[in-house]
Amino acid sequence: MDQTGYDVIIIGGGIIGLATAMALTQQTDAKVLVLEKENRLAAHQTGNNSGVIHSGIYYKPGSLKARNCVEGRRALIQFAEEQSIPYELCGKVIVATRAEELPALETLEQRAAANGLSGARRLNKAEIKEIEPHTDGLAGLHVPETGIIDYKKVVEKYAEVISANGGQIRPNARMTGFERAGTELVVKTTAGDFKSRYLVNCAGLQSDHIARMCGLKPDVQIIPFRGEYYDIIPEKHNLVKNLIYPVPDPRFPFLGVHFTRRITGGIEAGPNAVLAFKREGYKFLQVSLPDLLAFSGYVGFWRMATRYWRMAVDEYYRSLSKAAFVRALQKLVPDLEYNDVHRGGAGVRAQALAPDGALVDDFKIGEADGMIHVLNAPSPAATASISIGRSIASMALSRFDLPVKQLT
């Protein structure tokens, strides 16, 4: 592979990096290269999520999350149909199990209307039972525009489109350094040096680290949160028809433990949200000393810890105790029993944390000379990926000197 003369290098072979590369190769004649540090694409956040197509109901109207989720969902479904990727708009139920959750449920209903969702409707106890017979709740919302898909297959198709349009993807190329050489940017990797005029950082869990390597001083730091899942045994799949969610705590950008039917088969329950001791720490005992030192040296981490330590204790207890995890699940599906679930997989969420200890709730994209850095793109980024990729491509076209594709 020629390692010189690229117009744009994209760091990260997850769904955002590939969606950006796809948009750039569709809209421009730029020479685009995606560098991925692992030996396969979608190795981290993209390949370890639950495969939900989010509707956009949770996000503040007018936010980047709201706009990109709604637009991205429509684009993703169209792409799936064009590329013959299996998906299903099976819908979900958001259930309030306590009276104090009813105001937040009302807010979600208002956001559904504000964000342009069609068909979302309020449910009473009997109506919840009609959709999910084994679920108990005081009230609920039915969201028919929620669905399920396999994002690994989505990424595979993104990669095919990129290659068909002349873009290149290089695995096993971990970024190790960066320098400027005149008008060129030199990206140093374990696979050698690659030169380009421009750079887009879509490195997910490593995005702030890459930004600093490129000479930036981002005003946020990535904190990894591990989400652990349980799988429901096949004999009890009848307890869950599609997707069942709790009313989320509005203080946090997490949705709470829920039930998800997977497009690939099976039903999973989770995730919780515990601080990971390693940016790519999928198991409880995985620890990275450099990552721990980075967290402990960041003032925002201590402010977050001071503010939310009680929640952290509860989440760690639920992580270590299957019984506690099952009790949380029983709030939604009381018929579920201890032996009906067994430990499944885990994912790690790249969550940007502000210096004041606030968990950044919206997507965050930064810029520098000849560079664009995606500094916060957690869920619903997979659903919104095509929209996000197109937005980054539009930013690149407005700021970078790229050859626009000529229509023939």
C-alpha cells in the first residue's frame, strides 16, 4: 500500500470512522485511508453493543443526538434495505414502575413529538400487558420506531462501499505518533508512516488520547464505562417479546438495565454502567496503570466521583452480585428468576467527562488546523452513524481543500 499522497486519513475503524470514510468517498474524489489499530473492524464499541436501532426519543430536542439519531435512523434503514442487511422495527416499551418516574415518562412523550417520532403512544397497565404480557408497570410508552440490527454487518457493508469508491482501509495500524512536515501531516503507526493533507479522528475510546498526540488540548477526557450483560436462557425467551426499557434517570446519559431481543437470536438483559479500570477493559479484573493514572490526574474525575459515588457503589454491587442484577431486572419482568439468566458479554462506552465532573450528554466534535476530532460519540452513535458521517464530510468539504466528486 502506498503510504504517501492521501487527502484524508481517518483514525479508527469503528462505525463512525467508516461512515465518515463512506461519506467522503461518495461525495469527493479525495484519496481516503482508514487506519485501524486492531486486526479487524468494529472491534470495540461498535462490535460489542446490543444492536438496537434507536428512535431518538431520549434526546433533548435540537441537540446533535436528537437530530442525528432521527436522520441517521432513516438513513440506516434505507441503507439496510439497499444492502440486504437484516433488520426489524420491532418497537419497544418504556415502563414506569414507580410513581416518581411518571414525570420523566411525560418528558419522554413530549420529546417523541418534538423529535418527529410517529406512533409513540402512552400506555396504561393493561396496554403494557397487551404488548409485553410479562411486564408490570404503572404506565408506559410504546415506541414503534425502535428496532434491532447487527452493526457488524452494517460495518462490513460500509467497508465494501468505501472500497468500491476507491477508499482504502488498513488494519493492524496503531497510531504511535504525529508530526507536521510542511503542508503534510505524518501519522506514525505500527505499520509505518502515512502522509496526508488532512486528518479525522474517530478513535472512540482513544479519541482524546489521539487528539493530544496531534497537539490539541481537548477540554474533555474519555472515561470508560463497562456495560455487562446477562443472557436469558432459551426456555424463558417467552418472557420478553421485543424490547423492554425502564424510564432512565435524567441525571445520567445511560438508559438503565433493559431487555433486548437480538436480530442474531437470543435475548440479553443489561447493561449496568461501571467504571472500567482500562479503556478497553471488558472484564472486571482488567487494569491499565496508565489509564488509571490518567483518570486520577484529571480534576473532572474526582468531581464526578464526589457527586455520584453512591450510584457507583450500587453499580459495582450489581456487577459483582448476580442476585442484585436479577432484582433490577425483576422490576420490569417479575417472573424472571435467578437461574433464568447467565453472564453474557460486555461492552465499553467511551464517555467524555468535562472538567466540572459533568458527563457530556451530547455528541462533541472539535477542530484544529487541518483536523477534525470526534471527542464524544456514545449511543446512539451507531444508529446515527450515516448522519454523523455525512455531517463530518460536510465539515471537511467546507474547511478542507478536497476535490468534489463530479456527476457524470
